[in-house]
Amino acid sequence: MGNATTLAHSAPLINPLLDLEPTLDYSELRPFKHRIEQFIASTLRSDSVRHISVYFRDLNNGPLFGINEKERFTPASLLKVPLMIAVLI
């Protein structure tokens, strides 16, 4: 916890829990992850997409999971996000 305390003092505007190494196996996320996997499988079977990647992290508590999170893709639609943020601010 020393690392989180040090981070909290050096950068008070961020959540110090994000600096901690997350645990990958949280039992409360298993049903959620399973439903996401089912959705991905059915979507891939429909031939409407070729690749799907999901990365989930609870920013308050730190648990996370990923499904094909290492898949490489061109984030073309993500380029709109910074523009949208700039417009809404």
C-alpha cells in the first residue's frame, strides 16, 4: 500500500488504486465476462464483424478482464472521442 500512498501524494487528482497491480480473477466478474463472451460468439457467428476485442476494468476497485485484448486493429472510430470531448467541454 506504500506505493499507492506515495502516488496519492504526488498526483492527488488520480485514483491511487489504478497504480496497483490488479488481480485477474474476481469471482463477481465471471458471470459478466461469460455474458460478454456469449455475445461476442453470437456476433462473430452472424458474420457482421470479423474481430471483437473487449477490455474491462473497474476503475473504483481495480478488477479487470480482457477478451482478445491483444488484438491489433485500427482505432478509426476512436479518433472521434478526443474531438467530442473537446467540443463538449
